Amino acid sequence: MSAENTAALKKVLKPIHLWAIAVGLVISGEYFGWNYGWGVSGTIGFLIATLVVTVMYVTFIFSFTELTTSIPQAGGPFSYAYRAFGWWGGLIAGYATLVEFLVTPPAIAFALGSYTHFLYPNLQVLEVAFACYAIFIVINLLGIKESATFSLVVTILAVVELLIYIGIVAPHFSYETFTADPMPFGWAGVFAALPFAIWFYLAIEGVAMVAEEVEDPKRTISRGYIYGILTLVVLALAVMIFTGGIAPWTQLSDIDYPLPAALGIVLGRDSGLTQLFASLGLFGLIASFHGTVIGYSRQIFALAREGYLPSFLGNVNARFQTPHWALVAGGIAGCIALSLGTTDQVIILAALGAVVMYMISMVALFALRSKEPQLERPFTVPLFPYFPAIALGISGLCLIAIIYYNLTLSLWFFGGLALVAIFFGLTGRHKNTEPTPQSEEERHA
């Protein structure tokens, strides 16, 4: 067997790296995308949707941390569902997670292009987006420690910038502006806004994808997750509320750069601070794009390793110990997606994949509690079974809302899942899949 196939992922990540990956994966959601929720619900309607989704994510992350620390594998949700339900559970979780992590980077890359075009009109949006894929695939090829260190730097810069933004716009907040036309579409708008509220936190679960590269995962992972979700809750609510009090929501609800636009209203578009913020705003988008590239590559790697994708995608580069073919394959898929969808459609599709994955993960948590009561659980979810039950229930509510308001996209998503399942069933491919050993003892048995 070649060195490429036998090389393993390198265990080098510490809690600060996981915090940076957790926040970095998500923080672009504070910079763009969420504002489309105003277009279907108004400010108060979207605030209600965001609070509901925040409860879902807090309960989900505490529950998901139990799974990640118990089964620290690169497959993340795929590994948990496979262990709980066998090949079909792994298929559903793997498909949903792969959709989420393949379609999220194109949305962020498009926003990177939009921000850059805002600053330098001569640069075209798609050209910048394609260049981002090329640059960050190369960065990720160089090694996980180098990638995580890069993520740490840009994530800290992105968080600091959001705090500065909040400090600039807060004195200009108007309660009257925020509450003007607050729920133009009533409670129906709240349900329609749920996928855009999910965008505030979507992909934080991607930390699970680097579980095999963490030093002392039984203690490190829980710290990274919990510090990450707390950071994101504060930033998401502050950015959304203060931005909503700057100008009527209709002015900001259909653009890919709401924060620079809000600063342009407060300070003037030609203000040096507005231009500086738009430039620095790229850090938040870069952090998330970089994190989701890590996420999709590890998910492709894990699925290929278990036989769900072509085996060469599960190879690890002998020199850098990174899944190089998985990085390239996901990049090609992302560049194709860039040419096909709009930002709001991509966000909805990513949210659809996410909530399906959240639901099967929570069901897997209940199943494993019953099926494997002796499984070592370094972190146990507080208030079991209430936290996972709340996360499961709200995820189900979000799924119903997304399907109801986006039937065509939902048919594409579930149609794809059905075709994959039929292919596995007819070819007998599922018989060749088996879960990766979790412990060193199991690996050498």
C-alpha cells in the first residue's frame, strides 16, 4: 500500500484552534445573508425567528458535543448516524452534511466577490470567487496546523471588526426605525425567515470534521464548541438588532454587503471608515470560507474512506497529511455551484441540509444512549433528554417551514437523496461500507 493511503491525519489542534474554527466557520453569517430574512418577515418577525433558532442551536451544540467527544471521527454526523443505525443512517447524515458543506462555500465566495467589487468595481464578482477557491485549496493543502493558525488570526480580526462595527452604529440606533413595519407578513413571515436565521449559526457543527486532528479530543472539543456558540449568540443578536435600527429594513434586505451599506448610511459611502470596514470585512468572509473548505474536505474524505464515495477521495497526502483529492473535488463542485445559484437559494439549500443532519444526529444521540449505555462519554449533555428533544423539535419545525416555502429546492434535495439511496440499494454498494474503528484498540484488532 502506498504512503499516500497509509498516512494519517495529524493530531495538533488545541481549544483555541477549535474556538477559531467554530467561530470562523460561522462568522460570515453575521456579515451577509441573514438580512434576506428581513425581506420575508420584517425586523421583529426576523428577531422572533432568530431567537427560536438561537434556542435550537444552543441545545443542539450541547447535545452534539456529547456525540463528538464520544466518537471523535472526521465523518462527524455521518459517523454518529452510522454507529446508531448502520449504512442507511450514515447515508442520510453524510448526504445532508455534504450538501450543506458543498453549497455553503459558494455563497461565501460570492459574497467575497461582492465585497471586493464594492471596493474595487473593476474586479468582477465571479472572478474573485473562483480565485478564492484556488487560493484556499492551496492553503489547506499545506497542513491542518497551518490552516488552523491562519483561521485563528482571521477569526480574531473578524470578531474585533464586528465589535468595532457595533460600537460605531450603536449610537445611531433608532427604536422607531427598528420597529417600523415590524411584521408585514405576520407569523407566516416568521416561518419563512427561519432558514435565514439559521445562517447566523450554520456550519458550527463543522468542528466535528476535525475531531481526528485534535489533541486530547475528550476535553478539547467541548471547550471549543461551548466558547464558540456563546461568542456567536452575542455577535448575531447585536449585529442584527443594531443594523435594523439604522435604516428601514427594505434598504438592506436584498444585498450581499449589508454592514458596509449600513456604515455608508451612518458615515457616508465615501467615508474612509466605510471603505476601511468593507476592506476589513473580508476577514470575516475569509474565515468562514476557509473553515468550510476544511469542513467539506473532511466530509468527502470520511465518506470516501467508508466506501460511500470513490476511494481515491479518501487518500491523505503523505507529505502534508491533508486529504488533497477531497479538497480539489469539493472545489470543483463549488465552482460549478457558483455558476448556477443565487445567494438566497444557496442559503436555503444549505439550511435544508443542515436541519436534516441536525435531526438525524439528535435521533442518533437517543439511539446510542439506549444501544450503547457503556460508551465512554467524556461530555454529557445537560438536562437530558430535554436539550436534544428541544433541538430535534425546533429542527423539525424548521424543516417543515423550509419545505413549505421552498418546495422546488426541497424536491431537488430529497430527490437527490432518493437517487443515491436507490443506487446503493441496487448496486449493493452499502454492503461494502463499514464504520471506521474509533479507538486504537479497535484499529489494531
